Amino acid sequence: MNHFIATLNWENQFLLHIFCYSYKKPEPLFGTAQPNHGVSSMFTPQIESVLVKMAELEKAVSRLYELYAKRFPSHEGMWTALSKEETEHATWICKLTEHARQGKLDVDPNRFKAEAVQMVLDSLARHSDQAETGNPSLLSCLSIAVNLENALLEKDVFKIFESDSAEMKDVLNRLAGATGNHQRTIKQAWLAAKENGHA
């Protein structure tokens, strides 16, 4: 992944950093991985805040990819398909949140903090503004996207949910698998753009 990071400006590196690493002090933005006894069946306002922002995050990624589809006609099909899938992910997170609210699904309250997700949302908003009003290159946009998907994949965001239900486990596995597919699709497009001499 290092040759992808080398193409990014400081803001994109920061986005990747806050998703992939835990802060040690004074107060971690991301919690470290906890054993199963740290999983809570109580649906608290703190948990709800994190889950709402996670759904917002998926919608923000969808919007970014939609803007990229409009800016780069040569890759419109790829970006549009990815955007639609991100919207579906947001819908699934909302449904999973409702299951958690009803006590049918457990949530790990230590996995993320709302402040960390908000930082990523703020960064995505800036990238969306740039895509809409600026003149970003195809390669830079692919770099932003592939590093975002890498970060989501490495942090394994959907593991915030815990369930003994085979049906729920299947949903969570499909969501995680979709993120992996997005990462591979965008990475292939990045490599092809690089090989074709895109700046």
C-alpha cells in the first residue's frame, strides 16, 4: 500500500491514519480491539451516535463516487456502480442499527468513537467539494478512493456488530466482502491509469 500513500497529500494521509491506527493519549479516537466480554447489548446514546455516523459515512462515500462518475466519463460505469453499493451499505447499517436498538444485535462500544468518524466525514466533504468545483486528476481521485477502501477494510468497520445469528453473520460477511471487492476494483483502475500515463 505504500506506493499508494506516496501519491497522496497530507490530508489524505491523515484520513488513512485515523482509520488505521489507534490513538494512545490523551483519549483514543478509536478503541483498540476488545475481547467478546467488551461487547454490549445495551443500546446507549453513544452507540447510536457512532452507528448514525457510520451510515452517514457510507452515504458520503456514495456521494463522492457519484461526483467522480460525473467528472470522469471514461470510468462512469465503475464509479456509479460503487456509489450505488455504498448507498446499499448505508441502508444495511440503518437496518442493523434498528436490530441493535431492539436488542437483537450486540454492538462493540469500544471499537469506534463518533469523533473519529466525524473527522473522516469532514475530509470526505472537502474531497466532494474539490470534485465538484475543482479540477482533480483521475489518478488522485483513484488514490483517495483506494486508500479509503483500504482503511475501511483494515479497520474491519462492520465488526462493530456482534451476533450469534447465522443470518446476521451472513449480512455482516457480505458487507465486509463488498468492501474488499471495492478495494480491488479501484486498485485495478489505479494501476491501469498509472500505466496509461494519467497524472
